[in-house]
Amino acid sequence: MKISVVIPYVNGPHFLEDCLESLKDQTWKDFEVLLIQDKPSKYLTEKENVNVVEEPTNIVDNYKKFFPICVYHTTNTSGVSAARNIGIEKAVGEYVYFLDSDDYLFHNTLEKLVKAVDEGQASVAYGTIVDTWFKRIVFFDSYDDDVEQVNTASEEATMNATEGDDEEDYHKKVITEQKPSEAVIDLIGKKRGLVAISALNLLIKRELLIKNEIVFDEQVLFYADMSFVARTLQLAKNAVSVADARYVKRKHNDPIHYPAITQIKTEDKFSNMLHAYENTVNAVGDHDVIAYLLAFKLINYYTNYHATKIRRSEQSYWQGERFSSMQELITKIPTEITANLSGYKNKLVKRLIKGDLSATKRVVNIHLGSKKVRKIKSNPRAFACYLYFHLFTKMKMKDNWVLFESFFGKSYSDSPKYIYEYLNQAYPNEYKCIWVINDKKTKIPYGAIKVKRFSIRYAYYFARCKYDVLNVRQPNWIRKRKGNVFLETWHGTPLKRLVFDQEEVCGASPLHKQQFYRQSRDWDYLISDNGFSTETFKRAFLFHNEIVECGYPRNDVLYAPDKEARIIKLKDQLGIPKDKKTILYAPTWRDDEYYGKGEYKFALKLDLHELKRQLGDEYVLLLRTHYYIADSIDTTGIEDFAFNVSKYNDISELYLISDLLITDYSSVFFDYANLRRPILFYTYDLEKYRDMLRGFYLDIEEDMPGPLLFTEEEVIAAIKDIANIEKKYQDKYDEFYERFCHVDDGDASKRIVERVFRNKQGV
Ligand code: C2G
């Protein structure tokens, strides 16, 4: 047996599957797996939502046919160190390799490491660590090998860790000819794995560990790799670097259910750091280059993290005891290092060594203060935010002020619009209303005050309004004030899995789940359109406040008594011919196709000229991209057939003027079905969208009120045959309507206004 792969496991079966799948795919087959089931630490069991008890028996069984896999359990002790130590003890391979159950490997990682140790006669080989938020299949789908090659090409090939004359010389060079910081980084070759002092992606000769009794320190949960890696590298005859042996370190975007060790917040990290540091320094000795690396780690820990805490905390253990513990350690660091620091780090370390706590606080205050001023100067948004905290939230809140925002201020639309209009009709002049709208030219009735999102006036009104009505999340920096009422209308019955039901969030902020959780705690009311949404929101948002199942205010217009008159008016306004039928094409966005945050790509998979040729006599086409889409559709030369209505504020009104809807996985069809008009689903990328990106709540092949179409020809044929399709889908449509549309009746705005603003139940 060449390699023993040691995997500690606490929770996260979906992570583990990716991990084992990547082992199954290895080109190097000679390995065994030791999976060590660990008990959850107190940090996990204390938290209410963390998923802790999960024996992965089924998953393990599935992989037994591909490689030998043994499961062990931590018994008296627990923690990742204890688990890995069991692995070292039970391993029989010539080499040991640590892999975390939430990470995975490239298909050739083990092979590259094995070749490198064999060729270099080395006792350790270490590769590169690549970070990602994505699950395996998504990560590899978008992984650009060429970019990685460029990044790693300059890295050093070999590092001799300790023994021998060469190393002696190198040490001298380190100390005398260059600044130690640069020298150490140079020596380490900027290997993330080693700078972070991580035991991951190291292939280690088992004999080296056994002979020298190198184990993980079980007294600490955090920073336990430090002494292990330092000792291993110190004693390794030869350590070879293999830049293209890649290990994928997967960050967790659901720290609520599955926090990674680094995401656990606890005061114990400080004592763990000090303990691990002292232990390591004692083990490797002062003169080793690794000790330098450690010294920098400690200095960085102090200056980047700990010192800031000293300033903020009033508690004596932060200010006094911890300050002196840190002082004691940093004073022992060789002066070659401490004397060569510059700027802020230098000032802090000097004052620490002197033991001057108040001077330290002054340095931190000035540093952070000037950082903030620089930020405010360069970013008007930060200034608005600053005023929000320090001025506006200190002002009195206004009981009859209401702030409305729809799709990040991009439009006057959706449920906030209809709630606003009802509020003004039913209670004229009682409320002062503010609309967040980025385009000032947008017409808004009833004389609302218009403010641009993230402007100073936005911060002012957000702080002073008692009521905030939004259809997406509030900005992350908004803090709910006492007496504030947040009404979250949301923006659709979900088809695509949401937040905590979603395994991965690609493209969007990787902190999505954590932030979503915190923001949604502030919502007093959440609107739901049907029983299905109510249940989904409770589960997917972990939502425990009031859900008002009143139907969607935005759908009121679909039941308006003056519907026909509105249709004529709107067609005139948009210049849409009245003698032709209208098709609305409203697709959604794709998680993996984006330019940047909130800016997504869209490639139209329809040939508009062909559509016009085949359907132009009878139909016109309205094209409506999702509000996240930054690409715009070109309709040059066919302006009399294809109308780009992406910029039109309110899609509900567009539903009214269209005779047929084409969509994909967008929630628009739940609303459109209120009209009982035909719906086609152009799902050309169904497999990828469903299986890779999102996953759906409905069985899309069974439950949809219309056919799934995969090519342009099928779309054209379906439109030509629409009468038959309507007949064929009648029963499904009725069922669908009953399930998702039965609450909507034109009075949703009234119901929610009476509930939230007048505190009446059951209107
Ligand atoms: N929308 C639009 N134009 C489109 C697509 C969507 O104006 N081409 C609007 C509709 O009001 C729709 C809403 O944006 O209901 C949400 O769009 P979705 O495509 O469903 O996507 P998303 O923003 O991810 O909404 O629970 C709701 C969804 O799951 C999340």
C-alpha cells in the first residue's frame, strides 16, 4: 500500500460525497482511506441550527467497491487532531496524506505527489491549494487550467527543509542579506499551504512520523497544524514542491448548518494560538527558518486581529492579561525580525514590547480612524453608511414614514408598487412615502419622495422611516432600529431552490447564506402567494416570524376590473400593434454566467429573424430579460416584430398585454398562470440548470402547466400548434392553478396593508 489517505469527518455528507468521488477518480490507485468519524465539538453542539449527528454509512458503503475504506471513531478525545492521530496510528501505507472531508482533489493530485517523492527521494511532497466555494462538478466545469498554470509557474521547485550545509548558508543569507520577511517568503516559495502552515496537500513518509513521534496537538482545536507541519518539515530529509499537484479547499457558504473550523467564532482561539505557537517554537528551536515563519504568523495575528480587539473590548482579559501574554511571546522573537518591520506593524510591536497598553490603543485608533476616512473619501457609499450609523439612526424615528424599494431601486414595480398604490388610495395623506429609485425620471404617482439607492438621502430615510417595504433583501449594513417594521414582499413563488435548500450558491456572493440568515431575522412580515411558498420560506429561509399568505400584491392588476382598458393604453404607450397577438419571452438568469456581482450574462438562444419569418404574420414578440442581466438583446432590423421591453418597469403589466408566455425556470409563470393563458417552457439547458446549478422544488417534467421545449424548432412548432397544446395541458393547468394561484383575487394589497399598517387580522 503506497498511500493512506486520512479523512476526519464530523458532518456534511454532501461535502464527503464530493471528497470520495474525487478519490475514486484518482489516476493513482494504490491507496487506502481511513475515515475517522469525530464527535462534534462543543462549539457545534452549542449552536441551534448546526447539523451534527450524521453517520455517513451509506456514502461509505457506496465507495467500498472502488477502494479500501475503513471507518474509525474518536473515543476519549475529539477534534480534528485526535481524528488525524487515529489515522496515523492505523495507517499501513508507505505515505500518509491528510484530506479534509469537505475538500476534494484534482484527478491526478496523488499521482503527481507520488512521482515527486519517488524521483526526489523525498520524505515529503507538497502541492498547491486552490480555494473555491463551489462543489466539485461546478468547480471543474469552470476551472481554467491555463490561468492556474500562469499563477504557479514561477513557484520554486524544491525546498530543502533543514539539514545540511546548504541550509545553514541559506539561514545566514536570510538574516544578513535580505529582510527576513522577504527571505522567508522567498524560501517558502509563496506556497499557500506552507505560509498558512497547513497539513493539507502534504504527502508524508509514514516512517518519518512514527520514528519521530510526530502527532497533532490534541489540546487545541485551532492552529493544530502548526506544530505538526513545522516538526515534519524540520525533520524531513527532503521536501519537494509539486506546484501542479492541486488540492481544492472548499469554503463553506453555509456556516449556519455546516461551519468550517475557521468559521467558528470563539474567544478560545486566542489561547489556542498562543499554546500552538509556544509548542511549535519549542519543538523546532529558535534558529530554524520555520521559526521565522512562525514569528511572522504571530506578528500578523497580533497586528491584524488581536490589537483591534484590544481597542474595542473593555474587558480586562483582552486589555490586560492577553496583552501581557502576547508581549511575552513577541519579546522572544529575534530582533532581526522585529527590527525590520515597517509602518503600523512596527509601531504596534514596539509598544507591545514596551508593554504600553494605552499607547497601543492610540496607535490602533489612529490607524483604523484614518483607514475609515480614506474609505469615506474614496467611496460616497461608505460616507452614507457612516452618517447612517453616527447621525441618522440617532434621530427620532417617524411613525408615518414608509420607504419602498423594488429590485434594488431599478424599477417602480412588483409588490411594493401595488402596496404603495393601495396605501395611498385607502389612506390618502396619512403616510409620507419614499421611493428608492435610481432613475429619477421614473414617474411615480401620489408624489412620493424619490431617493437613489445608497445615497445620503437613502441612508437618512432608511434610518428615519418606521416602515420599510422591500422585495429583495435590505443592504447588509442596515441595522433594524427598535420600533422599525420590515415588510419583505419577496419576488416570486420559488421554483429554483432557495438559500438553505440550495446546496451551493455560485456566482452570487459566497457569503449569501450567512448574510441572508442575518438579514431575514429582521423581517417582521414576509408575504407568500400560496401554501407551497409558505412552507418553502419557513424551511429555506429558516424563517420564524410572521408569514402573511395574502397572495401577491403584484398580481392584483391581473384581476383588475379595468383590465381591457389598461391593455389598450399600454399597447399604445409601447407602440405594440393591436392587430397581432403578443408573445412574451421572459427567461431567468444563470448562476454560473456572470461578469461580476449582480451582473449576469445572457445569450439569446433564438434566431429572431427566423422567428419573424415563421411567426411574424400573426405575432409580435416582447423580449424581457431578468433584472440581473447586463447584456442587452439586439433587435436591429426587426423592430416591427421584436420589442425589447427589458427596461419596462413592471412585468405584471406586460403579462396583461401578452397572449402567450415563453419562459424557463423563472418564477414568472406562477404569476402568469393567474391569467389562464398558455405557457411554453424553453428549457434548452435543463440538465445543467437543474442538476448542477440549482435544483428545483417541482418535478419540472411532471408539474408544469405547459410543454418543455429544447430547440428553437420546437418552440416555433409549439407556437403554431398552440390551440392543441392548450387542450392537452388543460388538466395540468387547472391543477397548477389550484395549487399556486388560488389565493390571488385582486385584493392582496388590501390584505397586507390592513395587516401591517393597521394591525388588522384576517381581512
Ligand atoms: N422578472 C422579470 N423579468 C424576467 C424574469 C423575472 O421582470 N425576465 C421578475 C419577475 O417579477 C419574477 C422576479 O423577477 O417573478 C424573479 O425572477 P426569477 O426569474 O424567478 O429569479 P430570481 O430573481 O432568482 O427569483 O422565489 C423567487 C425566485 O426563486 C427568485
